[in-house]
Amino acid sequence: MSWSTSGGPGHTRGDGAVSAHAPAKINVSLAVGPLREDGYHDLQTVYLAVSLLDTVTVRRAEGLSVTVTGEGAEGPDPVPTDRRNLVWRAAELLAEHAGVAPDAAIAVEKAIPAAAGLAGGSADAAAALVALDALWGTHATRGDLTALAARLGSDVPFSLAGGVALGSGRGERLTPVLARRPWHWVLGLADGGLSTPAVYAELDRLRAEGRLPDGAAFPSPEPVVAALRSGPVEALAAALANDLQAPAVSLRPALRRALRGAIDAGAAAAVVSGSGPTVAALAADEDAAVRLAAVLAGEGLFRTVRVVHGPVPGARLVG
Ligand code: ATP
């Protein structure tokens, strides 16, 4: 494959900086298999990339550095700015792959809250791969970047691809899905995140106690895929599903009220996104989403709300 994200000098600003955006994701459906012996779970998910974007800007520098602004930059458990940040590891992996020195100053502007079930860290990693490929002129193919993305985390290939996709394996094996129309959502953002490993552990615990089905058989993703392709909204509303919702609610009981509040406020349906605690509320159209957001913003169920739509493209250069 000869696809390249490198835009050449056209994408390098006067100061030598290169920026890329990458989107948040919603899991429109997420089925989780039983705990495997290696500690992982098989997934079957339908991802939708939505219009809440992080921006990663890279500049030439000596050595590697990361700064973070926006969502999650401050507070008791801030997004790390060292090797633990996924963009740091993305830079090291791409540099190793291309045989160049991992020299860059990386600035991450976060609109996607951290530990929210929206794959914000994965979005940043995908954007960093695309931006650094252009800055360093490494001319990685799409296949190369996808392989590096899969090594960084199971959601990173989707953050790179965007759109709608069926994910299997740990989420990293993608099959693109066609959606002929945009879908409008309100994201209800919570105060404080939920740790993804903790939510999986709670799922395993509830299953071991027989309080949830064991997840041994995945339901067909076809109803979700068909509904996303062409609607109507009632079909998509009926198809939303997330095996991580029950454990997320178990760890964060206020989510039950938030989900009910979204329906009472007029959402066609509401689901916890990924491992939560973000609530994704589906609206019939854009006007309905704006009205829904106004009602939810006044109710205090969420720290804040965002009107988004999807599908949108994956990580791409800005400008
Ligand atoms: P997912 O839905 O993929 O499980 P999430 O949206 O719940 O992920 P992220 O925001 O991707 O969670 O980040 C989870 C943790 O990863 C954070 O608590 C943080 O410590 C660490 N992290 C590393 N790099 C980043 C980054 N660039 N942005 C946010 N968190 C990061």
C-alpha cells in the first residue's frame, strides 16, 4: 500500500510546527468475551468516531518532551507528560521504525476528557503518529502506521482510521462499515474518570458471581451495522449495547440516574461509552441534540455536555 499521511512542506507551518487532529470514539455496541488465560478479553465492538477532537502539535527539538493543556491537564490525577503518555511511546515507536532520532516537542491540546471511555489517549497517539510522520518525513505507509498503532493500544488503530468500524480481537482488528448519514449525540461528561482495568475487573467479578451472563457468545453485530448504515433512529436506539455498562454503573452508581435522566430529557437512547463514565445520548437529529444538551446542561447530572456528530475521519493533518 502506498498511502502516506506525510503532506510535505504544505503541512509545515512557518515555525516548522505540524498539527494533527484525532477524534473521540463511542462504542455503539460493545460485547466483551470471558476473561482469557492471558488476562485479556476478546471484544466485538462497533466504533463510531465523533466530532470531539484532540490536537497534537509537534516541532523540531533536541530530545523528546510532552506538554498537555485542556481536559485532564490539571487536578489530582493529571494526564502524564512523561513516558507514560501514549504520545511519548508513539514517538519512540515511529522513530525506531523509521530509524530516526525521537527528537520532538509534542504539545497535546485535549478536548477529550481522560479516562472517560472516549479513547482520548488513543486519539492523541494516532494524531502524534500522523504529525510526527510529516515532521520527520518518514513517509510511513498507512499499513505501517496501523501496525504501530496496534502496538500502542487496542483503540489506536481505530483512532487512526476513524469513520465507523467493526472491531474484533482486542478491538484492534478493524473492518470498515459504511454509514450513509450522520448521527447526532450528546456526550454527558462526568467529574472524574473510571479506570478501564477496574471496570473490566468488576465485569469479571459480577460474572463470576453469576450476576451477569458469561459473555461466551457474541450477539450478531448486524442490527447495529444495518441501523448505522441507514437508520431509522429507532433502530439504532434499540441496537445500542455495552457489556461494560453494568460494571461501570456498579462502580459509579450515579450513572444509573444519569442514563435515566438522558432518556427523560428526550434522548432516543443512552448508553455508557466504552468503560465510562461518559454517557452517549442519541438524538433524532441535530436540532434535537442541541435541545437535549440544553436540558441536560440545566439538570446538573453531568459536569458538562457536548453536542457531537459522527462518523468523522480519523487522525489527520490540520491545514
Ligand atoms: P478507553 O476508552 O480506550 O479505555 P479512556 O478514554 O477511558 O480509554 P484515556 O483517556 O485514553 O482513557 O486514558 C486512560 C489513562 O491513560 C489516563 O488515566 C492516563 O493516565 C493515561 N494516558 C496516557 N496518555 C494519555 C493521553 N495522551 N491522554 C489521556 N490519558 C493518557
